Amino acid sequence: MIGQPRPAGRHRAGRPYTLVHRRLWDGPARDQAERLNQAHPEWVVLYGTGSRRFYAIAAWPAPEPVMVEDPTAEGLQDRMREAETAALLRRAASAPGPARVTSSSERARQRPHLSGARRRAVRPAGGLPYPPEGNAA
């Protein structure tokens, strides 16, 4: 090819318009992700064509985002179930126990008394780390 002229490419000026076949990368895996997404409305299921991995993001309110991933759809389903179970266990552990009525004398006995220690009033911060809205600084 060295020293020979190159043929004109299809994107060069003066070339007629040609149809290009659109490729659908990883069609079966994308279909599996779509089926999982429909079967589990509490999750958003995606398939990454670049990473070739399945991802699921929890759609329920949580203190921090919940995201799981796996190279197979079946593995992702298992990880989704594990994350749901862990969230239920966390929620059950953080739920307050049964209310217990205590008398004021019992509460005083439970509270440690620190001699010489005083509580200080909490004061607001002196200034904002940024200019307040409406003022041009």
C-alpha cells in the first residue's frame, strides 16, 4: 500500500450517501437486563456493553445508594436478593425496641453525674464559608 493512492472513503466529500447497518451489541444480554428490570420494579437493571456486566440500582429509599453488579443475570438476581435481605436486617436492627416507662428517679440513677463539668451552649458558626445569596462578593 505504500506509494499507492488510497481509495476514497465513504465519509469523504463528493461520495454518495450510503446506508450503514446499525449494530446491536450484546442483544441477548440486553434482553435479559430488560426482563430483570420488568420482573423487579424495586430495582433499575442495566447492562453495560463496555464492561459486559449487569448492574442493578435500588429504587427504594435508603440512607445510602444501593448498587450491585455481576457478570451474569442469574448472579445479579442473587446479589439483588442478598442486598434486599441485608437492607431488611439493617432496618430491623435500627428499629427502636418496645417503649419502656421509667420514673424520673430511675433515669437520674442511670445518668452519670460528672462533678465540675458544665454543659456549654452551642453557638452558631461565626461566618459562612461562602457569600450569602444575593450579595456580590
